[in-house]
Amino acid sequence: MISHDFILHDCLARGIRRRPLAGLLAAALAVPFAAPVTAAALNPPQATTIDAQTSAQNLNQAWQIANDASVDVHNVRGSVVVSAGDAGQATLSGELGAGSKLVVSGDTHRLDLRVESPDQDHGWFSKRGPQADSNLVLKVPAGVSLRLELVSADGRVSGIDGKSLNVECVSGKVTLESGAPQVEVECVSGDVTYRATRADGNSRSHLQTVSGDIAASGVGGRVKLETVSGRAHADGKEVQEFEAGSVSGNVELAAALGAHGRIRAETMSGDIRLLLPPDASAHFEAETFSGSIRTDYGTVKTPQYGPGSSLDVDDCTPMPITRLSISRSLCIRGVKSESPVPMANVVTNSRS
């Protein structure tokens, strides 16, 4: 065993002397710190391919892009998470699944990321797709316009407030939190959850899924929800135009109507619930083919023969007009609570 005395003696023999702690600290402080990487030090996106043929590969890329750049992300399977990051740059992390390649292209004003199989010829439904999930985590400036194309993958977006947000999904869950004035979501199979962090009379949101539920909150301006088999729900402070439809599912809205606003909702087999402010003054028209109507406005009429019922209330005060047409049941409530309440086939037009 080598003793401490021998080690010290050997160091002294080599001319190495112990330095006082103060001297060590002074020497350390004299060394300049490395400057953090800035957007100016990064390069714009260029055409390149990252391969993960035999095993998964960790991603750690960064590019310089404009704060209002267009960003497109395509993933066949796995997940895509996009959030607001530092101005002037995009950073990519996560994992590229085995048997996949990431094709990168673009420039300062455009970034395109596409996950493909190594032998894929630019098509979602080629003979061979990636054999493992690729999970992409992307941070971009908040002001970018974002487009996601997902096949069998979940998508999550937060903090993106650029001109537009567009999502196309074949199978997967989509969760969005954005202040973009134009939002378009089209899914074949999967739930859509959207929270508008900023909305006004010029905002437009169009969310649709064939098989799945739609939940939209904080919306304003023009709102359209469509689902074949699922529930469509929306709530907001004030909408200018609301349109919703479901073949088999409930439709719900809780919001006030702007001047000359309009609401239309239809369901073949489901309930419609409409929650309006208690002082709403409107023209209401509603009918059911095989259901009931409950309302805080006017009196429901029931035919002497046959199923169904109707409602026709006209308040001449210049306020919204609501028209509803339902197959099962309708509920129109005037309450102060902002909590969402369900609804059935409805059309509402403001007269102010």
C-alpha cells in the first residue's frame, strides 16, 4: 500500500507545490466563462438527413430561424411536442426511433422536419414505415406559423401565437394551447382538446374529427366544431359565429354572442345544450323530431298528435337570435355561471 507521505514526497520531488486556496480561487476566476450559444452563432436549416437505421438516436439540433418563420413537422408514429422557446432559434431534442430517418430542410424563414423510413419515397403510406416510435421535442419562437402532420402519433402544442396553427392527424390525440388567430385541426380518429389563450372577434377556429371528442375553451370569433361519433363542446366569453354538428353525440356551448352573432348546432342522435347570459334578448327557434325541449326563454309547444316539440320566442330587443333543431332533447338556460353546459341542434343569430 502506498502511504500518503510517499505521495506527498513524490509530488515535491517532481517540483509540484501546493498552492494556497486563495490562489486557486483567483486562478479560477481569471479564466473567462464560455459565452452561451446565441441565435447569431447558429446556422439556418440546411438540407440534411439524420439516420437511425439500427438503433434509436438521441436528437440535439439547433438552427437559426426568424421569429415569424413557417415550421412544418411530419411524424408517422410516436409523438410531437412543440412549445415556445427562445427568440430567433429552433432547438430539437427527443429520440429518433430505430429504422427511421429525419429529413431536415429549409432556411431562415422555413423549417421542415420529416420523419420517414430509410427507404421511404416521400409518402405516408408507403410499403414500409418506421418500425419504432420517434418522439420529437421542438422549441421555436412563439410567433411562428406551425403545421403538424401526424399519422399514428400524438401532438401537443403550447405557447405558439403565430399567424396560424394547422394540424392534420390520422390516429392520435391532439392537445393545443395557442393564441394563434387561425386554428385548423382535422383528425380521422382521436380526441381534440384546444384552449385559446387569446381570442377576439377576428379569431377563427375549425376543429373536426371523425371519431373522437372535441373540447374547445376560451374561444371567440368564428368557431366551428364537427364530429361524426363524439361530443363537441365549446366555451368562451363571446363568439361571433358558432357552428357545431355531430351525427352521434352531444353538442354543448357556453358563451355570449357578439353583435349580429349566430349559433347553429345539429345532432342526429344526441342532446344539445346552450348556455346564454341571463339577460340575452333574442329570437329563438327550436324543434325536435323525437325529443324534448327545456328552456328559460318562452313556452314550449307540444303537438296534439305525434312526437317532438317546438319553441318560437321573439324578443324585439336588438340582441341575438337563436334557432335550434334537435332529434332528442334541447336545453336552453340563462345563467350567470360561466361553466359549460351541453346543448342540441341550434342556430342563433344576433340582431344588434
